[in-house]
Amino acid sequence: MSRLDRYMRVEIKHNEELLTFESDKPLSISMILKDLEIPSSTVLAVYNDTIVPHSSIISEDISIELIVVSSGG
């Protein structure tokens, strides 16, 4: 199977749920969040214990965690 015949799979841990997102092309984290209807302003994306920008392009199978950002006074 060539790379073009295969889907990229992203596992996303969010609010104690494990979500799965698949695509046949590279996408940014912000595009994935939009498709999953998760407002990007409410979460930080973490990969290998490092916060990564939402503009990061995902092009292979990975697992990321979304940390909910709270604000208030």
C-alpha cells in the first residue's frame, strides 16, 4: 500500500475522551479542531509533553492531548 492510499490517523485525548480523526492529506491542528467542532481558543495541543502551535501540520499518525484552558478572575 502506498502512502497515497493510506489515511493519516490522529488520536486526540480531550476531556477524558479519546477521539479519532482521519484524513488523506496533511492538516493543521487548527483545521482538525475546527472539523471536530472544538474551539481552538479553549485548548492547548500537547505532543510528547510539549505544547505545540495550532498551526502545526500533521502528516502522519500521532496522538495528541488537548488541555482545556480556563480563564477568569
